[in-house]
Amino acid sequence: QKEVEQDPGPLSVPEGAIVSLNCTYSNSAFQYFMWYRQYSRKGPELLMYTYSSGNKEDGRFTAQVDKSSKYISLFIRDSQPSDSATYLCAATQLGGTSYGKLTFGQGTILTVHP
Amino acid sequence: ETGVTQSPTHLIKTRGQQVTLRCSSQSGHNTVSWYQQALGQGPQFIFQYYREEENGRGNFPPRFSGLQFPNYSSELNVNALELDDSALYLCASSPKTQRGETQYFGPGTRLLVL
């Protein structure tokens, strides 16, 4: 079992839709959770990070973490064609030999149609 | 743009050869991490360097090695290349004063092993 699981999609939505992207994780030691966006043939771009449980909002993007159910979500409001990309969730823990190691999900391919 | 640069952008090698990939970290960042991203997968952590020393390592064999220089730039060396080493190699930098979650990725080097 992978430590971070993510539905690869693909996910296709019309412009203006609310998009929900989700991941689950199995390692209880994970404390920081991140979402990256990766355009084709580019490196991942950090969108947001969240510490422990709770919500974080940045413009059209909202990240949620529920540590009790080990569930990570990213919501995109008023989706735009420019949001079409692969979205990667990632997690990390502090301290120990795993310090600095980001564990990624497989990535979800999102297409927003005009 | 993150300010993390990588060279070369593309590389073709044959099985058994050796390769060196290079990374310049973002200004003010003293920690560099390397990841391997196979097609259709999320990045996999190879190792991290901080102050010229390996600070953590993922499940990669010893033929994957690295260096960090006093200016915080870094190299990834892969010996005895195998076909499965074909992937996008990503470098990420982060300021050690912050936690490992704020890692900023470069555009990657795409390696093809024939």
C-alpha cells in the first residue's frame, strides 16, 4: 500500500465548475500536507500547504486536512481552462530520518473545458 | 518561476553509462532535494542535501549519489544506468530555517536510457 493514494482521474469539468481533488494517506506521522500543480513537461508548482488538520484558503483554492480520517482535499472554485494540469498531493513529517522527504500521490489529471 | 534551475533539460544515454545532472537552488535556500518522476507517477524522493551533507535518503540504490557545493548548488550522479532510470529528475530547494514543506521545484531534466 502506498503511503499517499490519489485517484489519477482523469477529471474533466466545464469552466466555472467547483473541482474537488482528494487524497488519502496511511502514515500517522505526517504533519504537513501540500498541493502542487504540474503543467505538462514542467516541474511541480507549490500551491498551498497546511499544517495538521483544518482549512486554508488562497483565492479560488481551499485546502482541507482531516487527520482523523487521513483525508486531504483541494477545492477549486470558478475553475478556469488555465487550471488544466496535473494536481499532486504530498505529505511530510518533521524530524527523524524522513525529514524533508515529501511523499507524493500519483497525481490527478484535470481538464477544464471552455 | 521558482528560481531553481536545472541542466541539461533533456538527455539520452545508453544502458550502463553514467550521468550527472545539475541544479542551482533558489537564492537564500541552503537545502536541496532530488526526486525521480516516472511517467504518470508522482515524484519519488531520492535524497536531500543540507550544508554539503546528505540529510536523508529514499529507497534508491547506492548507484544514485549526490553532491552539494558551498554555493548550495547540487549534482545528482547515476552510475550503471538501467532502462528503468528513464524519468524526469526534479530538484527542489528550500530554506532550512523553514520546515521541509516549502520545497520549490525546478523544471526538471528528462532522462531517456536506451
